[in-house]
Amino acid sequence: MDYLHFYGKNFDLTEPIKAYIEDAVNSLLKLGLDITGVNATVSADERNGRKGYLFEFDIHVAKKGNVVITQKDKDVYAAIDLALARAKKVLRRYADKIKSHKNVSLEEIMAEPMLEEEIKEAMNYSNEIVPTPFDIDKPISIEEAAEILKDSNRQFLVFEDKSGKVRVLYKRSDGKLGLY
């Protein structure tokens, strides 16, 4: 694996330990995240006459950054297992966050037809919604729309311009007209 790098500090990494770490990293890849690099560091740590090991995962996830997990234990394999469990927990939360946050474009929203339930619900508000006839049934220029708005007591006018776009012309507080 090109993205996996092993480091040993005061510790000689044997092939079985490297294979164990590689299997651990492969289990992280199953989460479906874009993991671009993993640094695995094993350090021998002796304090107060007690021998122990420090294992560190430095996992680089695209669009997230680095996730660093450090674990100490008196057994190398136990330290790797505990660090792996913590890394899986952190990365699974991130993966779930990505999956639960669905980006929906405006085109997708507009393309979805109204469901019958939504139509019936809108009809229930029929006594609150007062239909107003649409005065303009053909495309008009912006200048024509401005004249219509100035001559009325309306605050805004929705119309279709000559290019086929639906536009909104509105009266601003400074007396000028605004156009969407």
C-alpha cells in the first residue's frame, strides 16, 4: 500500500506486526471514506521500570484533515486494537455525518412533482389563500412592467419578460424599482 507508512521508535517492527497493522488499516477502508494516507507509529515506552508500547494512527482523510489516535498498552497488539477501535468510532461518526447530510440542488427540488398529499394539504388552506387573477397573459418588456407597477397601488409585479424568464419587479423604499 502506497498510502500506508510504518515507523518504529525504539522498537523493531517485525513482519507480523506490520501485517497486523495493514489488516487494521484495511478494516478502516471499509468505511468508504477517502483515506489518502495513514502513518502508523509504534514506540517502546519504559517508565518506572514498567515496559509498555505507544501506538499512534495518523490518518489523513480528504476534505476532513488528519485524525490522530494515540493508545498506550503493555502489549503491542492490544495497543493496536484499542487504537483501531477508537479510529473506527471517530471515522464512522464522520462517515455517518456525511451520509446524513444530503445536498439537494434547486433543480432537483423544482423537478420533483407535488405529491397528492401536498396538493390536498394546500387545498385545506383554501379559505386562507385568496386567488388573484394574473393580469398579464403574454410576455412583456421590463419597461412595460415598470409602467404597470407605477400606475397601480401594488408593491410588486410578477411577469414573464420577452426572453421567457419569470421576473419580479418591486417598489423599493427609496422610490426606485428593483428587479429580480
